[in-house]
Amino acid sequence: MDREPARSSSTRTGLPTSLGLAFSLEGEARRRGMPVAEVAGERAERAERAERELSRRHLLMAAGAATAVGLAGAALAGASRAAAATNPATAPRVVIVGAGLAGLRCAHQLWTGATPVASTVYEADTTHVGGRCWTLRGFFANGMVSEHGGSFISSTDSSVLALAKSLGLKTEYANGGSLGSGTYAGWINGARYDGPQQQSDWVAEAYNAFAASYAAMGTPRWNSCTATAKQLDQLSCLDYLTRIGLPSGSALSQLIQSVQLQAGGEPAAASAVGMIGFLGNSSTFDGGPGFDEKYHLIGGNDQLVSGMVSALPAGTVRQGYQLVAVVQNSDGSYTCTFQCGGTPVSVQADHLVLALPFSTLRDVDLTRSGLSALKLQAIAEQGMGQNAKLVTQLTTKTWPSLGYNGVSNTAPTGYQTAWDGSVQLGAKGSPALLVNFPGGDAARTGLTGAAHGPAPTADVNAFLSQIEQVFPGTTAAYNGLAYEDHWSLDPWHKGAYHYYEVGQYTSFAGYEAVQEGRVHFAGEHTDVDNATLDAAVASGERAAAEIASQI
């Protein structure tokens, strides 16, 4: 974000000498338990805001013509929001931990609301902001972009679509990685197992059982569930498939397991409730309605991130701050302790938004946070999907001429799932992207690359050797460029997105989002049914609304 060029210290602070400034900064840093650089940065930001406000008043006083007034108003829109904000002396200290979509949307909504509320967003990752909303640029030929994390936006994703529109972003057709024509491809038990056969087997062997369970289980949550839901929640996905008469080695069972692995958890560990909820509401084997994954943002989904950050005051987002402890104070406020460059930093919060995944929040000392036992259980136990991406670039698409739409599945022991990563180019578009999306142990331990980087040759060859059976000619079409996102190895996420293990739907599902004290929770993991970009954005909006209604 661009900032006004810094002027000399003496003109900013009024201190007579640089030595006096140094003593002042050191004294304040010791009193507040903060690094000197942090204190200096805060003073600089306050001084800049004051100067902008002074400039605004001078311009308004001098503006005699309507044109001049209009120009001044346009140039000083940010300063006007700052002037309209709550008095800094009485404003609540709003601290947001986690600069992913959820945390940034919370800060963005607070600042752009009718009465601007300032906040500070602390992020541990120093490589980028936006978390799992992160676009890969400059790697593939022809300027093609891909997504490290979340790729798709469904037509029902109202929060993220509204945000994109407000930021002037446009969508392109993605269709969940499926071209508009052709069938689904499959390779299971050493033979083709394509869409028509998948659909026929689904209706004949499983749909009635899934539909009955779906109807009987209702919407299980921590505080409300049917007896059937309680029973189903004690079954793993594998347990359930066996119970309804699908042997684990049957083609349909293996296909269902691979589809379930897209949620990230092993079929033997994941609650059957999630699988039933996704598949049991439709006689068509493609998941329930309202989940069409229709769109992608032209130019990359992380423009949502840059657009929000650019609308926030300078210095709102601070990187390199790893939360290590939260303590509730006697007056209801909170002391957050961060590690920043090896130095502990204490930050006071009147309202605290925890917008980082539970997979990393569980590493934070919360013993004196005042959080309930149920909240701590959810933080400690909620499942985190172990998904990865291996994106290969091809000189041409090999699936349209074979009659396939680009989406394919194997058994759980294979590459599991792949899709067309360049649907917007059509069937003849070139070059093209082919995305492999494994989950569970295959993603966690089967891939050999770093958290984010060029894919190792061994991983690429393993994928190509398998998909060659499904889409012959793909190996020859590979142009040598492949990228891997191994989210299990990312230290700030430790996985891709949340899921529920056996027993968790009826233990704490739905409680993740509940405010406790003045601690608010945001992130895709606070939405029971969706682990999407939209879930993250909507949760940030919810947390912002909670704060705005309470200050």
C-alpha cells in the first residue's frame, strides 16, 4: 500500500533533537512492553493522520469553486473516513488475529461502515496476506494464473460475490473444473468407471439409503440433534458404507470415498454425517443443489484481498506477529502476546477477533483466556483437511476429444480427483491447466514437495502415469511446468480447510462461531456446512456486525 513520503522526525514530533526522540520512544516502549520500532511506527501513523486532517481543513477552507471542492473531496476520501471514525481517545481497541479473508473482511467492514471503526490486524505469515485466498502468478506460460488455495465461487455465494462487485472485480466461468459438455471420467479397479455407470450404480446401490439417512438426521448441531443424527455421527464414512451394503472395495464405494476425501479427512476418520449431508439430497451423483462452483475471479481470487487492504488505513495490517497467548483481564479486556522477530509483544484488546484456523489456534496458550470448556474442545479437536494441489500445464486439452468434461476420479489409493483448471478457455483453449486435488493421507504423506513451490518430478510423474490411463496423450502434452501446494506443511494453516471427525457434529459443530466474552470467532471453520471463500467472507462480516452492535 502506498504511503505518504516520510518527513524528518523533528517536524513530525516536535522533539528538539533526535536524541530526545530516542529517549521518548525507549521509555514508551518499556512501559507498554513493545519493541521500539512498533512504538515509532504507531507515532508515525498518528502523525500522518493528523497531517492529513490538517491538510483537509486547509483545502476545504481554501476551496472556493465547486470543481475545487469536488477534487478535494475525491483526494481526501480516506482522510474523511478517518475524521468520521470514533474518537481515538475513546474508541475501542479492536484486535483481529489472522489476515485471511475472514480477518480482513472483518476489518474492512468495520472501517467502511456508516461509522468507521478502526482495527489492527495481526498476521504471522510474512510472505503474503490473504491466507488460503492466494493466487499463483508468473509461473505458468502465457501468463496463466492458478490458485494456491480456494479456486471456486458458487452462484449462491452471496457474500463473496457482493464483495467482489463492490471492489469492481469480474467473474469468469469455472464450473467446478468441468467443461460444458462431456461426461465424468473414472478409473477404479483397473478399469474405466465413467459418469453414466457411476450414476446408474448410485441410484441402484446407495441413493435410497443416503436419502433416508439425510431426511432422518435433520441438521445436527452441538445443542440440537435427532437420535438418528447422534447414531450416524458415531459412524465413520467407511462404517456407514459398510452398513448400507457397499463393500469397501466396490467401485461405487471407492468413488464415494474419493469424493469424500475432497473434504480432506480419511474415510475411516470423518463423520458419516458430512458425507450424507453432501450426497444424500440428490439422486444425481454430483452433490446437493446450491454448490455449483460456477465462478472464478478474472485475474485471480486474491484481488479480494488486495482490494480490501487498499481500503484500510495505512498500518492496519501488521505481518510477522505470531499469537502465543491470550489472557482475559479483570475489566473484560484481553492481553494478547505475540512473538515478533523473536521478541514478545503485548497488545491490549477491548474486542478480540480470532480469525485463524483452529489447527493453529490450538497451539496458542488459552489457559487464562476465559473461554469455555466447549469452545476449547472445539479448538483442540476440530478436524483439518489434508488436501493438496498439483497443477500441471499442458500444451493442449486431451479430454474433450475423448468425450470427457475434464473432471476425473480414481480410487483413494490413486490420484483421487482432477479437474480442468482452465475451463474459461473452452475445449480448444491452449495452453491448459490440469489440477490434481488429493486429500487425506495421500496428500499429507504421498506428496514430496515443499509447502508451496515447483512440483518435484517424482510427484508429477506419479500423477501423469495414472491419468494417462484416463486421458491418453496427457503425458505427451505436459510442457514441463508443474506447481504444488502442500497445505499440510504450511505452518500457518497445517491443512486446507476444516471437516468433522467421528462424533464432532453432535459435540460442538455450530459452537465454533459463538462469541464468548468479547472474543469473536471468524474463518471458514466457523461455518459448519461450508469450507469456502464465501464462508470466510461471511464469517468476517458476522464478527464485524457483532462488534459494531456492542460498541
